[in-house]
Amino acid sequence: MFLPAEIDALIHLGSMNGGSKPQLVLGSNGKKYVVKLMGNPHGTRILANEYVVGKLASILDVPSPSVDIVYFDQSFVNGVNTAVQHTFRAGPAFGSLYIEGENLQAVPTNSMSMMTTSNAKKWTNAIVFDALVQNVDLKPAHIVIMKNLSSGSSEFWHVDHGHCLGFGNSWNTLTNAGIFIRNRLYPELVSGANPFEDGFQKLQEITPERVDGILGELPLAEWEVPGSDMIALSNYLAIAKDVTPNAIMRAKGRFSKWV
Ligand SMILES: Nc1ncnc2c1ncn2[C@@H]1O[C@H](COP(=O)(O)OP(=O)(O)OP(=O)(O)O)[C@@H](O)[C@H]1O
Ligand SMILES: [Mg+2]
């Protein structure tokens, strides 16, 4: 059962660039979130994809902002609607913890900047993850690289998981045939004898109990998720976690440094 969200949107800090009109808000827990609201131009249903897929990213140890549900009341959403000229709806919104920090600055994402990130080794986990969740919208803009200007070190973050799990379609439509590597970014980061070992192991941590726990946190009615979709997604993941490694092994030829 869905319990009322514990985080309320308190202050509207601005808008992010994006087709779903993501907004930046301060939550009642003192943290900032990039939020996607009900009634956004990409459809309310992407909120469920973002939430579930964000949780799967965490299980697979893909660097990705942690996800939460941030509640918008009617008067707050009225203010946002006036500010951004849209008609979002009040209720639970999807929140992605805003990546920020003292001396942190976003740098352009390209092969060179990816290669020098301190967490570049986790790129293979991202490839496993993108195949599993059938991410059809991976592009450099969805890899945020933050550089610490004092230490010079940088990290990558994988963001935007709305266009996964069939995007606008029901989770009922997910099949194993959709599991293959669409992620064509930075194959040069895949190297060594067993580059996907960690990602493949982490797949086994996606147990039915954990999936049930994640699905149990969703505000189903508000985010337009029928019960049949939850069963379909559980069934898909139970099999997909074993199918994904085979799909990646079959694509070995694409990675010249995978020996
Ligand atoms: N948690 C976050 N912390 C910092 N920046 C973020 C975060 N989430 C998203 N962004 C930034 O905001 C941009 C827009 O977010 P996102 O891609 O999720 O929205 P969108 O509506 O799907 O956009 P598009 O239609 O362009 O894909 C991202 O490209 C990224 O630069
Ligand atoms: Mg996007």
C-alpha cells in the first residue's frame, strides 16, 4: 500500500531544460530535487518508470541520483504552473536528488571526459542496466559529469529513466526480445577479460522480494499503473536478469578492448 509521501515540495528554485519540463525544488527534508510532475508533457506514466528504474540503477551499482517521491500540494503547484506556463497536477511527483556540491561543476560529456572519471569502471554496469531496462533514450546529455574544481577529480551520473520499460506502453508489452545493447556510447571504456562481471553479479540481486518492495512504494493510481502491469514487470524482471548477460555476451565483438 502507498503511504503518504514524507517529502513535501517547499520552494520552487527554477526549471531544468527538458521535454518533460523538470523543475528544481527544495524539499521539506532540506534536500534539492529535480522533479517531474503529474501532467508533464511526456505523460504521467513516466514517473513510475523513473522511480522503478532509478531503484534498479541503485541495485546494479550504476552511478545515478537517488530517487524519492516529492509531494506537491495544490497551492504550490498553482505557483509553479503560473511561473512556467504549464498545467501540472498536484500530488506525488518523481524526485531525483539534485547533483550538486561545493566546487562541483558540470563538464561536457565525451569520450575523454568519461575516461577520466573516477567511477569510469562502473560504465559496464550502466551497459548491463540499459539493456535490462530497455533504455531507448541514452545520449550524452543523459550522462552528467561533475568535476570537483579543487581536487580535479570527476564522476559520471546516469540520469533520465523515463524512456525505459516500454516508455509510453504498458509493462505488459515487455519481452525478452527487447533485451539487447542499444547503448552505443563509449565502448572504449569496456576493457579486460571479464568487464561485466560485477554487473552480471548485481543482476542476481534483483530478487522478487526487492522488486515487490519497490513496486509497493509506487502511488499506483496517481501514476496510472494498473495492478496487471506490476505483475507483468515482476515476471519480466525475474527472467530478464538471466537473459541480459547472454545478450551482452553476444555483442562482444563490439568492444575491441574486451579480451
Ligand atoms: N538529479 C539531477 N541532478 C542534476 N542535474 C540533473 C538531474 N536530473 C536531470 N538533470 C539535468 O536536467 C536535464 C533534464 O533532465 P531529464 O533528461 O531527466 O529531463 P527530460 O524532460 O527527460 O529531458 P529531455 O526531454 O531533454 O530528455 C538532464 O539532461 C540533466 O542535465
Ligand atoms: Mg532527458
